[in-house]
Amino acid sequence: MPTQSAPMSDSMSDDADHLHEECGVLGIWAPGRDVARMAYFGLHALQHRGQESAGIAVGDGSTVLVRKDLGLVSQVFSDSDLSAMPGHVAVGHVRYGTSGAKSWEAAQPHLSAINDVIIALAHNGTLVNSDSLRRELVNLGIPFRSNTDSEVAAKLIGYFTEQTHHLRQGIARTMSMMEGGYAMALVRENALYAFRDPHGIRPLVLGRLADDAGWVVASETCALDILGAQFVREVVPGEIIRISDDGFSSEQGICRDIPANCIFEDVYFARPDSVVFGRSIYSMRYEMGRQLAREAPCDADLVIGVPDSGLPPAEGFAHEMGLPFGEGLIKNRYVARTFIQPTQELRELGVRLKLNALRDNVAGKRLVMIDDSIVRGTTSKQIVRLLKEAGATEVHVRINSPEVSWPCFYGIDTDTQDQLISANKSVEQIRDYIEADSLAFLSVSGLLGSVPMNGYCCACFTGEYPVEIPEGFSKGNFLDGYHPNNLSHASRTSQMRIEDIVREPVTGPRGRGEATSEPIMKEKSE
Ligand code: SF4
């Protein structure tokens, strides 16, 4: 691996030292229930996936109403807002936006009109070919209000639906054109739709409310729990689900491709009480900690974790090593994102706002400190300092994921490669930079052995990207000497014209993947 040095930027917030999920999505079909309030509670459960904006769209049988704004769920909605949104079907969204798109227009759900039909779209993910799709749509005379790929998806669905006169056909054709990682929930006045990219990169689960009262789709099962919905299954990659007065129906919008679930969901993004493929995120992280202890054992007086995602692997590490596990860092749970000016003093304040050392537990002790990842290294350095200032005699850092050396293009806000410390420094150089007494990362095979299934995307560790990255999209993201696989001169769909797709029956992702063996239930009517 190249170890060239590149300057680490000074322009950052304390949050810039973590990968960020860009969104959480939710959909509810529950006639006779207060779906706006249900969406409000469901979004609270997904708040960790995005704190920049929140929104809910409700269908009442004749139209769709949207309320969205910048801020946390609790800041965006008042009781009277929710009372003014009666209906029986809803989608909701929380967003973590990248720096170029912090605007009301970029908040979701995205409202769009298709002739006299109104739709609202909630999207988690990133479309790597959105620029070329947007250009084509603009050439067709379709105007845009934001620079988001979510609006591109909504406009494309609108265009195809107008041409085919069927929303489901519009969604299927749009799926055949979109490339990247996405999970989407869409509401019209009388139906809920949910669909997911053919690799299943971004998560989406289906649940059922008690007493047959309706259905819920969500980014994570913790949102089902808060609504009292039973987990039914994952939304199948490439599947389109439709729920309306006609009942539940499903079909494969495009063929499934090689599975590539985002493994960072299991490492960091998802809540520990969420369940993926039958196992809780908590138990997976616990197992990662045990495996980390087998790979990089360390003698110490106490094992601590960086809250919250570092706590389960710290417990697992301590269990495997036969060492005591305890609290060493206390998190201030009332601090949301803090944008810190680029001075050393204020950056350190940013970390201290969120974390403080528990002096009684750490003073005079040799510590093992477990964290989920190191992105830039600046936060790890400050936490090690906090612990040493509180009297820890040694701080050994163990990371329950491999080194993040490659940027993500599928819905996670990562830096360009020059900002990723593991792309620039060896493990020993990073240890020296963060002032730890020792440092080790979990291996890729150790991580994959800690999770319940095969078929993960690990591109940010390996550079093996499951979906082609158009060179124009990734320009400037890679350092010299790094050669990711699956870089292409142009996107796979760049030779496909939107107008040609209108006329074709959609059968799959054009020459890739295989038809699913999942049972397919045909919808009754559109
Ligand atoms: S590159 Fe990393 S963060 Fe992005 S989808 Fe793949 S595993 Fe997840």
C-alpha cells in the first residue's frame, strides 16, 4: 500500500473525523391511524442516520402533503404541524447532507408532480451517474430546483410514469437507469412504494403492524420496534413493493445483482438494537471485539469503548482477553453536530463537548480503548490525550474495522483519499500521530467472520467497488498510486437513452445479474 504523505486539512468539524450515513428512510401504510405521528416517532428512531434535515409526506386519498425543514425531527415538527397532516400513507426522511447541499430544497421527501398525480420520494444513498441523467432530463426540458441526486430520481420516475402511464413501470424503468447504492420509499395519494438497488448496498426492511393494521418499511428494524411492527423480511435488492387498498404486492423491478450490503452499517451506522439477517448489530460488534482480541491481544488493567459504537466491541474484547470492562469516556448526549472553526483550540473543544474522561476509572490504569474506525485520526488523537490527561498510564488503541483507505461513493460521506489517514500513513505512523502506546485494526477477514452472512461491500477498506464508478464522478478522489477496481470511463448506462428506455420492456440490469428466485406477487392494479 502506498504510504505517501499528504497534508491533512485544517478545515473541518469535529464530526468530519467519522464516516457519515447520509439518510434514513421510512414508509408507513396504515389506514385509520395517525400516520404523520407514526412517521414522527419512527424518524426519531432513525435520527442517528441524519441530523441535518427531516421531513414527512402524507397521502390522504386525494393528494400528498409534505412538511420538511432543516433541523432535528423534534425541531422540524410541532404538534400542530402533525395535526394538519391527516392521511393513511406516509413516508419520512432524515438527512445528513454533504457541505454543498444544506438547503431547504435538498431536504426530503422530494415532492414532484406527474400530470395530476403528486408523489413524494425519500431516498438514502448516492447515484453515481446522476450527472449524466440530470443532463439528459434537462435536455428533455425538465427543470430542477436542487442539485441532489434524489431530485434526479424523482424527476426520472415522473418522466417514465408520464410516458408509460404506470407509476410502477416508471419506477422499474428508473431503476434500470440508476447506478449506485439506494433505498427509496415513495408515496402517492393512495399507495406506498419501496425499492432498493440491485446489490442491496443501502438497507431497507419490511415490517407489519399488529392486527393487520398496516405495513412499515424502514432503513433499520429499530424504527419497526418503536411503531410496534413485526419484522417480516429485508426488501429484496431490485424489488419493488407496492402497498395500497388493493393489498401488498411485490415484483422484481430489475434483476438482483451480486449482493454488496454496506458492512459499515454493522460496524458503525446502524443502532445496536437493530437486527440484520437475524442478528443484532450489538452481537455482531461484540463478536468483532472478540475477534480483535484474538488478532491483536493486549494486556491491560481495563478495557473501555468510545461511546456508543465502540462499547459492544469493547465488551467482546474484554470477554475474550479475560480483562475487566468498564466506562472510561462519558458522552454528552445533548450535543448534535457542531461546526468548529479551523483552529486547534476550537477543534479540541469540539471533542470535549461530546466526550469526557471518567477520571476515577482511568487514572493510574493501563487502558485498551476500542473505537469503530479511524478516518482522519484527529478525534482519536484527542481522545487518547483526554485519557492521558485524566491519568491513564498507557492507552492501547484497537479498532474493530480495517483501515479506511478508500472513499465511498454509495451514500456515505467520506473524504477524498488524501484526507483518509490510512491512505497516507502506515499503522505505526498513525500510532505515532494519535500518541497511542499501541494500535491495531481488525482484519478484513476477521470482520467478515464476525457478521452473519456473505455478500458485503468492503470497498472503503479494499478499493473493490461493487458498482462501477464513472471517472468523472470520482475525479480527484484518489491519490496517485492507488488503482481501485471498477473505475470506468463512463457509467454503464451512459449509452442508454432515456427516450429509448421508455419504449422497452424492463427485464433487468442489461446483461448483468440473474433473475431472482424469490417468489414474486403481482400487484392487482396500478
Ligand atoms: S464503500 Fe464502505 S461505507 Fe461505502 S457502501 Fe461500501 S462498505 Fe459501506
